[in-house]
Amino acid sequence: MKTIAKNSRGSHTIDMIREEARHLVEKGIVSRHQPIYILCQYIPAREWVKVECELEQCDYLLRDQIGDLIARESWESD
């Protein structure tokens, strides 16, 4: 199971969380319409508390959609 990477201090930044969420959406593993809390399936339980705190500090609710977290996606073809 792939997990969200940590920085050198052992914490998760919002940019790291966004990047991993974007990666999971691009791979089709999760949908941008699913709630953010679905990401807990890809993060070890002992780390989820830190991720949850980072999300809350950045004013995200766990019920918000993943699409709200990743905000914009780049499209290669329209």
C-alpha cells in the first residue's frame, strides 16, 4: 500500500498531501468527488492524526471533496 510521504522532519505538509491526492486521482484509485477522509486508507493510522491536523490548519474539513484539496488539474488534451 502506497502512503503519503513525509518531509525530513517527519511531518506532512499540505503540498505533500495535495500531491499524493492528485496522484491517486490521476491513477483512478480515488475520485475527486470523494471526501478527503478517504485518503486515510492510504496513510498509516499513526500518521493520519498528523495529516488530519495539517488539513484542519489549512481550513479543510474531512468531508470536503478531494477536488477541493487538489484545486486545479492540468489537462493534456481538451
